[in-house]
Amino acid sequence: MTLDDLARSRCHPCKGKQDAMNDEDIQRLVGALPGWQLASAGQGIEKEFRFDDFHRTMAFVNAVAWIAHSEDHHPDMKVSYPSCKLYFATHDVGGLSRNDFICAAKVERLFGCD
């Protein structure tokens, strides 16, 4: 699965542990997302995005919020003047689901990364 494949996908409601991803699939999909890494003992993925000023940081935060709302899958965000750190995990599965990677890929497209 490529970044483009993920970015074109849509999130689906998760029903519990059966929707959690296995380690092999997690490693493969993390490799498809430039700069993203496993966090919290493999229970989430994260990336920090850097900007030239607070206005650009907040524009990015608002665009990510729109993606999260449209996919009904929301990241944790740590926002500061020059950056925004995103963390995706799926609470309903107690770790990572495909939804985390879909949203991360959509953010990558937003940010303009290839």
C-alpha cells in the first residue's frame, strides 16, 4: 500500500481488537509515510511538522481538524509557535488501526510531502 492508496481511502468505524493491525502491517505502512514513526511502545504513530510562523502553524492545525472531522478520526496535537506534533492512535482497538495511517497520509498530502 502506497501513500497515495492510503490518502484516497476513507476511515471506517472500528469495532475493537479485531480491527487492530498486526506488527508486520504496521511496519509496512509506517514505511509508506515519510517522517512518521512509531510512538508509545507501538501503540500510535507521530510526526512533528515545522513552520515559519504561528499563522502557518495554525492554518495547518485547522486543516488537520477539517480532515479529522471529515474522517471522524481525531489526532492528539501539540501546538507551539513553530510546530505542530500529531499523534494518531485508535482508542477502540487499543493501538493502531488502518484509520491512523489513512489520516496520516491525508495530512502528508495536505503538507505537500511525497
